[in-house]
Amino acid sequence: MTLRYTAEIYEETDGYASVCPELEVASCGDTIEEARAMLVEAIELTLEDITAEEYEFRVSGEMSATSDMPDDEPLEDSTLVESSQIEVNVDLPFVPAR
């Protein structure tokens, strides 16, 4: 099954951070392309064994992917350089409601 999510790429002092706000998954890379590819991989790994309940919890917005980030490196201080749709191929044992 192919699912579409948003990829937000932020420039930081030492590379790029990538975030999927719908699933609250984050990754990083040395280039924009690497940050995007690492985000796709992080999403695939997150969805690999996810339950329908956990999926709904993630997409509900009740959790925060950035809550464990150190206070001296908040994502808000980064510059958004790209926001685009990415496609992720996964085999989910359920059909997402969204």
C-alpha cells in the first residue's frame, strides 16, 4: 500500500532535520535529499509493526515528536527549506482511517 505524508525539511547548523508531522516521526541527514530519504526510512520502520490503535494515536496529534529534543536545539530555531509530499510503501495489517 502506498501512503502519502508531508516531509518538512529544516536547515540546521550541522545538516538538515526532517519531520513528518502527520505521524510525528523525525530524522536527519547531511543534505536535503538524505534527510528526506532518512525520513522515508524512519516512517517505514515506524509503520512496520504499528497497530491500528498506535497509528490513530500518532495521527491524532496527541503526542509530540519534538518533546524529547534538548532545549538548546529547538526545531523552531531552524529554517524550513522544503515542505513536500512523500510516498511511503508499507504493508499495514489494517486500512488507515485517513
